[in-house]
Amino acid sequence: MLAFKPILGHLGASDQTMTIRITGPKRQVPRRGAVRTLLVVAIILSIFLILLELTAGFLVDWLWFSAIGYFGVFWTTIVAEAEVFFAVFVATAIILWVNGSLAFRFGRSHWTQHPADFEWKPTGVTTVPEMLVFMRHRLPWPVVITGGAGLLAVLVAWGEVGNWGVVLRFLYQVPYGASDPLYDKDIGFYLFSLPAYVIIKNWMLLTLFLSALFAGAIYWVCGDIEYDAQHRSMSPTAIVHGSVLLGFFFVVKAWSYGLDRYLLLYGDNGVVVGASYTDIHVGLPVLWLLIGLSIVAAFAAWANLRVRTYRLPAAAAVLVFGGSFVLSGVVPGLFQRVFVKPNELQLEKPYIQRNIAQTQQAYNLHQITAKPFPAEQDLTFKTLEANKATIDNIRLWDWQPLMDAYVQLQEIRTYYKFHDVDVDRYWLDGAYQSVMLSARELKSSLLPPNAQTWVNSHVLFTHGNGVVMSPVTSKSAEGLPLFYLRDIPPVATGGPDIREPRIYYGEETDSYVIVKGSTPEFDYPKGKDNIYAAYDGTGGVPIGGFLRKNLFAWYFSDINLLLSSYITADSRIMIRRNIQERVRTIAPFLRLDHDPYLVISGGRLVWMQDAYTTSNYFPYAQPVQGLHLNYIRNSVKVVVDAYNGTVDFYLMDSADPIAATYQRIFPGLFKPFAAMPPDLQKHIRYPEDLFLIQAQIYQAYHMATADVFYNREDLWQFPRQPGGGGTALMVPYYIIMRLPGEPRAEFFVMLPMVPS
């Protein structure tokens, strides 16, 4: 049965509401108190689970960094993140709380009803004004303001935590030792200080915006701001508050325009990268004018504290934003088109020269020595004998067909995987030889589907085994590669001896494994049987204790770690076994070369990883398309042991200011190059990614004269070669060769170029 009953209350006949009462079988309806309790419990539980997840991640990182000897790096990073979070949180929360408290204290309500005259009934129809009256008088506003300010501050602070590296580089910066050509400031200012100023400016603008929204919401609830189809108004109190915030906004905007003066050095008008003629003669004066207009606008907004009208702040906003649109948008464009374009080469010439010089410095191209090599047609036996090292190392194999041969001949089992083929050089039989080699890694996901059990994936099949190595110059009578190293366990036929062939850390290792368990690990197949072995190294994190098993079980969401009887008191868990993930976790501020390579040293297998320090704040430098950088140095070489997972960082370029800054931030991270074992020093090579980036920039920036550069008279490009069903750009390749005029053959990377 439906019963309709009009309800007349204290709101007047015009504000009638209607309730619909449904009679029928009685059912249990949850009380509002019970629903509220369930909601609170759900929120508390969600917060608890989030904190538990963060705590588990923190503790796992703590144990992992301690196990590999880089706890100091971990602690410095955590403290920096915590300090950034705390500083931003406190500053943002105070600003938001002050604005919210002032808005609530000085706000007023337009509604004349006493709070006792209105009671919010969920079964009734409640209008927006009624809801506002209820919120005004019934909500615990001090708690709401404090909680709202805290929540917004947490979100802002969490978003700024990722800038901990910018803050540390700013605090520990090292001078570059050279100045920019426009403002004569040390380039270290652009690499370290300017990025920090930009993020501080962005935070200030965001906080002011949130303060305006926060205070505006409170004024709206209080009735000081009305905005609907029938009525729009703002009380003098709200206008005063908004004017104060607007004044501070214009002050920050003035500082922003001041920073924009330095950002002119990263412009690109298609002819000049950096500050051009228009930027300096029009853009720079315009920025000074906009700084002045912003300061005037700030004082105009603050003057509105007495006038209390919306017209003065509106005029100030039009002055700044309209002036910015006209002065920084329209005027420079007209000047560029009318005055500069007809005389472009003459006017832009000195700025093109700056662009060339700074780009060459940013990519170390100024260290290149150009030498002409005249082509000779009279090849003689004497010439061949004089260049025997070069002739003996002419590459016969390319890596794609060689990889196919390795897979067919040496993978042996389906669960073994060759990731790629590396090129290196070794002294073998008294000769300096170029070889190609690949690590035989184990990938548990390649096991047969019915064999991909938890025990197989994490306890038994834990490591790869051995290396395949072949000379670059030879093949068998059947057209197959000749092997210096082959099979499992490794058999050396002219290649270096391997005493520890097991590979627990590599390029294909992407899951955790348990070593030193109650059962031996699978080592390698031998005919119909399998050979098993026990790990006796120092890699991994101890996991034998009850608390640690619970921790890692929660971290990996894997209860098997808690229940498995294979885990003993001596067991260790190996995580982050992918070498690039391993290095990035320790030093996320380094950019890694795409191709780490394997080295056999002292009978052990180690990985060599090239690492770069980069920036996109080098003034006047041409950026690399798609890589977000305009400065790069190969300042660090990283060595990762394939058996124990130990990681060593060696500082190669102490003159690099970014690397020197990181050395000040993390005193125990980098070792001097002299500390690298001599046998490993023999396998250092020029990294491929750096070489390719420099070659791309050098295509245009080998032209050192502004006139030639402007006309692109001598632009180079990479040649094309057959491949991929058509033609593809040639890529850099490593070769042993004696260059003309040099006393001996050397191992270097080469890439031809042709005129464009």
C-alpha cells in the first residue's frame, strides 16, 4: 500500500515536501549508526592495508640494500624523500589551514533559520540551501578544516616526493667551471639551481590555487559566495580574502617571469636553439615589463582590501594576462616576421655560433679530432702484413644470423635462453682477437606448462649455466660458427677458462629464487639425467626466520614462502636479479645503456653496464629528440657479478659536475677507476648509446661555422643497408682495427656517414 502525506514544516507552504510511505512486510533496515560504523571500519582497514604495504616495501628495501652493501644510499634516499614530504606537507597544510580558518571565522550565513528549525531527513527531499544551512551549523568545522587541509597537503606532498633528487642536487651542487654566453652565470646554476627554482615555483602556484578553492568552498557553504541561475554574489569578506591570495599569486607570477628569462636559453625557433635575436631584443625586455606589471597587479589586488570590489582584481588580472598574451605572444611574432626573417642570417649569426659551441660542449663533441684518411688503391702484401691485426679481425658474422646458430646449436634445452650477442676482445693464444659471446640464461617461464610449478620456478630452476663464445672471423666447413666456448658445463677450445659458470643474475632473470634450501638446485642436464648443485655464494637476503618469511610472503603475495618446507634457517632469497633493475634500484638517477655485456674475468662471469649522467638544462644545447636530454656524460661503469649479484660503481669522469655532485650526495657509492680490477679495465669499451647520440648530433654540429650551419651545406646522415625485408639505417658496430698513423690495432666502435 502506498500512502501520500504532505508535510508542512517551518520552511513555509511554498517549501512543501512529500514523503512516500510504503507499507508491506517489515524488513530490517540498517541504522544510520551501523552504516556509519561500517564506513569508518572500511576506511580504517584500507588505511591500515596501505600502510602495511608501504611498510613491507620499506623493510624489504632495508634488508636488500643492507645485504648488497648500499644501506647508506638507501638511507640517504629515504631521508631525502621524508624531508621533502614533511617540508611540503607542513608548508602546504599550514597555508591551507590558515586560509580555511580565516574563511570560516569571517564568513557569514545569509539564511535566517535557526539550526533547530531544520532537521535533515534522508527520507525527505532536501534542497541545496537547506543542506548548506545544515552543514554550516552541524558539521564540526575545526575538524573539517584541519582534516581537509591535511588531506590536500598529503596529496601535494606525495606528488612532490619524486623531486628529492632535484633538491639534493641543488643542495650539494658542484660548479661546472664555465659560464653561459648570455648572463655569464656558471652553467652549474642551470644544471642544479634552475630546476629546483622551477619546482618551487610550481608548488607555490598550486598551493595558492588550492587555497583559493579551499577558502572559496567554505565561503560558499557559509553563504558568502552565491552562484546559481538566479543570483550571483560575493560578500566583501570573500572579496578581501580573494584579493590577498590574488596579490600573492601575482608576486609568484613576477618571480615566474624572472625565471623565464633563463628559460629563454632553451628556446627553438627552427634556426637557433637557445636565446635568439628576437628573444634577447624583444623577449627579454618584455619579461622585465611583465615582471613590473605583475608587481603593480599585486599591489592593486592588495589595495582592494579597502575598496572591496571585484573590478580592481579583475583589472589587475586583465593587465597581467592580457599583457602577457600581447607582449610575449603577438609582439615577438610580429618582430620575428617583419624584422628578423628578412635579415635572419645576419642577425642570428652570433646566436647560431653560441648554439654550435654550447652543443659541442654538452655532448663532448669539442674533443673530437678530425683526421683525413686518403684512400689508396695500391694494396700490397707489405701493406697487408703491416695491418695483420686488422685483417685477422674483419667481422664475418653479424649478430642476427649468429644468434640463430647459437639457439639451434647451444640452447640444449627449451628453458635456456640467449638474450643477445655481445662483441668483445680477448688475448687468446697470444693474439688480440675480437670475439662474439652470449650468456646461456635460464628462463623458468619457458618450462613446459605442466612443469611450471612454484617449486620448479623458485626453488629448483634457479640459474643459467655457461657462455658460448666464437671468433668473428671464422666458420666451419658447413657454414657454422667455430666455438671457443660451448656446452654445459663449459668446454674451452681456445677460449678463456670458466671456473664458476652459474648465472643467477642476468638480462633474462625476472623472478625471485630461493637458494640454500633443503633440496639441491638443478644445475644442468646430462643425457637422460640431471646434475644438481648447492649454492655456496653470498648473494641474496637471508629469509630463514619466521618474521622474514612472513614479510616476503606479504611482499610477493605468495603464501608458499610461508608454508614451504624447502626454506631452511640458512636459506636466502634472491630478488631484483635483472641486472638493469638491480642497478636502477640502487641508483635511479643514472641513465643506463640499453646493452650490458658479459665479461669473463678470472674464471668468473661479470656484467659490465655503462651508465650516464644526463640533464635537459644545458643552456643553448640542441636536445636529442625523444630522449629528454641535452647533456650527457659516460661517467660511471657498473660491474655486476653474475653469481653473487654484487654491484660496484666506478667513477670514470671525475670532471663531470653531475657525477661529482652525486659523489657528494652519496659518499660511499662510487669507487675510483683505479680500484677496478686490471683485467676488467681491459674490457671497457665506448658505449653504443652514447656513440649513437653523439653521432646523431654530429650530423649537423660538425659544421663549426655559422654560415655553413645556417645553410645546412654539409649535413650528414647515416647510410642504409639491406635488412628487415628492405633497407634500414646502419647501426654502430665494434671492430678491431689499426687506424692510419697509430702504432697498434685498437678496439673501437664505428659508424660511417654520408652526405645528406
